Amino acid sequence: MSNTIKLVAIVAALGCVSVAHADSVDMEYTGVSGGISVTVTPGGTYSAGHMNHTIYHGATPAGSFQTFCIELGENANNGVSNYQIVDLTSAPDPDLSGSTYTQAQADAVIDVVTNAVSLGWIDINLQNAGGTSEQISAVQAGIWAALFGSASSSNAGVQSALSTLTSESVNQGTRALMASRLRAAVAQGEQDMLYVVPLPPAAWAGLGMLGAFAGVRSCRRR
């Protein structure tokens, strides 16, 4: 576990009371980066990659945010929408079957994201840290597999990256950090996404954290 990750984990733990958990955020979907086809069983074939959004503070764009899809029953639509920030086990919303993700499914998603961070494909804010299109598409495929059953691609690069991702040993320090921060951004009529609870401002400044969370409206957990 690197000194940077240790420091981030400590800061996150000490600052958890002050940052709490965002209640809602305004985001606008702007497209997919990567976008390589992945087949989910059961489900269908989808364009897998980073889901790009602009975060808003009122009517003002406050920054960009890359994330991953955690729902296949809704489409990602253009236009600004208000998303509620909830635990992974409270997603998806609304779910027509009346069921939400289990803790086992949530844990499997956390493992996928942790391994992608450990491999240096994404950072702890889910942003691209140097991952190729194939690697980012494999992260999305791994998340879908964790939630829905299995995922595969006819693209050899994605399949190779998915194999690397799933065979990576889970770094428990990084996992603890991601488990404390990963949430779901959910909205009726919109595709639900992964979200990360921001670290305290001091951590953003000292460690180059994503500062685009000005659109977060309040600090109370749903």
C-alpha cells in the first residue's frame, strides 16, 4: 500500500463526519469514452466505457466527472438531471422488480473498482488515470458482471484486460478506502451511475483530488 493511499485513507477516515454523504447532485450526461461492445448475460450487448458527465452548481457547469453505469434498464439521456446519492444497496432507483442490489453485489463492484485503481487504469475518483479504451471498457464489463451475472466482449483487448482485472489480488487498504467512498447516483428515468463521496477540501488540495463536486447540495445521508 503506497504512502499516498495511506494518507488518503487516514484523511478520509478523520474527515468522514465533516464531509458526510451528499444528498443529491446535478449532472448532465455527455457521452461514452471507450465505447467497446460488451455482452452481458442475461441482458444484451451494450457500449461499455467511461460515462462522461458535467456536474452543475445551479445553472453553472462546475466540472467534469467520469463514472460507470450500474443499471441496464434505463437509458443515459442528455440534459441536466438531479441524482440522489445513495448506498449501492439502495440502487437501482426506481427498480420495477422492487429489488435492490445485495451487499454481495455491492462488494463485488467495490472489488472491481479497487483492482482497476491498483492497476493504475482509474484513480480513486473513478477518473481515467491512463487506462486504454480496452481497459476502461473492461472495468465497465467487470462492474456489469458483478451486478448481472457475466460479461464478455468479442474484442480481444477487452477480454485480455477483463482477465487481468479479475485475476488481480485485491489490495485491502485501497478497498477500504473505496468501500467508504463508493455510492450510487440514482434518478428516475435516467441510467444509474457509480459516484464517489468527496474527500475533505484539504485532501483535494494536497493530493490533487477531483474538485468538481460543487454541485453537491447537502451533507446528509439518505
